[in-house]
Amino acid sequence: MAAALWLAWSLTGCQSPPAAQQFADLVPPPAPKAAVAALHEGDSVSIAFPGAPNLNSVQQIRADGKVSLPLIGEFKAAGLTPAEMEKELVKLYSPQLQSKEVNVTLQSAPFAVYVTGAVLRPGRITADRPMTALEAIMEVGGFDPAKANMKAVAVIRRENGRTERHVLNLKRVLNGQPGDSFNLRPADIIFVPERFTWF
């Protein structure tokens, strides 16, 4: 009797979970999909009509948030995601389309960066294309030749709730040597210190 009880207990109470379940417990849940950003004034979008290529165009969203499209005229694009804009355009163009399909793709999105310190015209610039720290400095007139310490240019970036500081030696780049190109992100601050100044 005792042997039968032990056998029943070993078959029920001491069973390990299936191997698949063990591995499933170790795998983290899938990360939520990143939210798709809405379109803004200044963004350039490509609008393609697979069933009517004569309507294809690239449009820049104006300051009033609108674009001017063939056949339908003014359309408010700012505030919509590309997918939402596609749905609206399918509705508006439906009578003219054999294939009820419109593809909207973000081509470029301007963003602001700030350049300060020993440069000729410190201030805010708007980048409408990928831009490096050196290119941003050139946009504001370049380094102040009498003061700038080009070996210790700082890019200050706010990311994930923290402030990061990246130090670049741009003198090497200007001398034709390998160096830091460092692509900028929205709201970056580029600070060019003066020579012989601790900061």
C-alpha cells in the first residue's frame, strides 16, 4: 500500500513542468510597439498611388499644417500619422481610384538644435536632413578662430530622463584625420568652449 501511495505521489506531485513551459517562463514578454509619431509642420512626405501614379507627389507640410494635393486641393496633414493620412486619402480619392491604395512615407523631418560658446553666430538652427555636430557649427558661421577650443566640443543631450555629455575632438576632422562625425538628434546643444578654459 505504501509503495502504491509513493508511486501515485511521484507521478502527480513531483512532476516538473514541461520543458516548453520552463523556457516560456524565461522568455520576457514582447516589448510594446513604439508609437508612430504624428506628422508636423515642415515634414516632407512622399504620397504614392499604386493605381494612379500620375497623382504621385512629394509634399512639404506648410506652417498651417496643410499640403496642396491634385484633384482635392488643401488637406490638413499635420497631426496625423502616415497610416492615418493614408486612410483619409483613400476616402477622398476613392471616386478616382481603381486600386483603393495610397502609401504615405515620411521623407524628412526637420528638428532644432542649439549651438553656443565660441562660435561666430550662436543660436538655434533647424536641420531638415541628418546633420553632424561639425555641420551644425558651420551653419552658425563656424568656430571663433581667436577663442574656440576645437579639441573639446561638447554635445549635451537629454535622453531617457538623463543628461548626457559627449566630448568631440573636431580639430582632427578639420585637419583631415579620422575623428568624430557624431550625428545630432532633436534638441541637442553643441557647446564650443574657449581655449584654456575649464568647464
